[in-house]
Amino acid sequence: MQDMLVRLLDLPNISKEENTLLEKEGIIFRRPIAPEKSLVVHWIDMHFSKNWADEAEAAFSALPVNCFIAQKGQKILGFACFESTAKNFFGPTGVLQNERGKGVGKILLVKSLLSLRDMGYAYAIIGGVGPAAYYQQIVDAKIIEKSEKSIYQNLLKQPK
């Protein structure tokens, strides 16, 4: 898997999509706070992986937390972390299978990238990308040549 580069000065406006999901679905997008750490980290562990949960836990070491969640009532639908494993890196991110296709992931992605821009970055790295076409379409991300060897290349993976 390769890394991708995103220009943070050209991000799409997601305000209409975010408002539509709030009005029609009751989905809110926000940064979790410290008393929610164990809930969020456990949810990521249960629905995605222990490695991603570890990265999310690291995101809670910053204030405000370097993570966004999509929430409907008391249910988490998705998450996106940034600058949790390396400076200026986006990820990990995930949305429940039955919530995909609504734009939840797009909003989480763009809100995270906007936060990186607010931190002073002009570009961001999406590390170890799986769905490159998705990131190309949503934020015009570009593959970084010769990035197959990344910070994740020798990652110890948790047993399933």
C-alpha cells in the first residue's frame, strides 16, 4: 500500500452534506472528549482492529482530540483520526458497513483534513492507503511515488 498527498488549501465544502445528514438522519460530527476515550477506543477495536484502536488512543493524547466521530444518539457510526501515528498523517478511519454510501466517511475525512490545515499544514499525508480511488475522488489526493515503504512497513499486527 502506498501513501497519498492531499493539498489542504483546496478541500471541498461539506457544510450542506453535513447539515443534510443532521436534519435527515440525526447524525452529528464532532470530536470526542476525554471521558469518552474508552468507549471510542473499544468501539474501534470491536468494529475494525486493535491496531486502529491503539492509534485512536494516541489521538486522545492531544487536546482537542485528534479524532472525529459520527454519532447518532448513543451510537457511533464512524471515526477518523489524524496526527495520531505520525505528524501530518490522516488515518485510520472507518464507517460501519451499513452506514456507508451516505457521505459519513467523506465528512469525517474533510473535517479531519480541515483540522490539519488549521494546525498550519498546507499538505497532508494519507498513510498506507487501501482505496486510493476514493481519496482521489473526494479530495484529489495523489499517490506518492515510491511510498510503498512507509511508517507501517514493519508494523506488528495484533492477532485476530
